[in-house]
Amino acid sequence: MGYIYLASPYSHASARIRCERYWAALQKAADIMATGQSVFCPIAHSHPISEHVASPLAHSFDFWMRMDLPLLYKAEALWVYQLDGWEESKGVAKEVAEALKHDITTKYLPKQESP
């Protein structure tokens, strides 16, 4: 049984928006897990770790792509959580391009509006 790689936007000049995106990704990953499916959420995994990596590279696009893409290549599917900013996200664009290149099924999950 494989796992879902859950992509979502993260980078932003505002720390508040990065934090909001982190919490939204955590919630979506939890929702998916509640259905019994395995999921890897790079934002949930990497956001807390990035604060403990001493290298300035820990905040670079290339650093995180080197960490995350090997996990995408092993995933059964890529699910893109369409949080605000997903269409402009360099990381999401790279993950989608790599999924297409490696014939990884891609699904788009609309952002859920607050009630």
C-alpha cells in the first residue's frame, strides 16, 4: 500500500501566512489520515524542522526540494491542496511537474471555506 504526497503552498514574506498555511496543511493531512489513507505532508514535516536546521540553506527552495522530491517519487499519488497562493507556489509547481514527469497520479483538493 502506497501513500499520498500532500502538496500545498508554504513560502511567503509574512510569517503569519506561513504559519496559517502550516496549520491548514496539518488539518488536511489529519483529515486524509482519518479516512485510513497514509499521507506524507512535507509542510507538516518540514516547518518545525526548519527552525532547527543550522544552515541558512534550510530556508531555500533547493534544500527542501532535495529533501522532499525523493518522497514524491515513491508516492502513489500527489494531492495538491489548493490553499490561497497554490497557483503561484514555486514548490507546488515543481512537485506537479515532477509528478507528471514520473507518471504519478495527481489530484486537486479545493480549499474548504470556513462556515
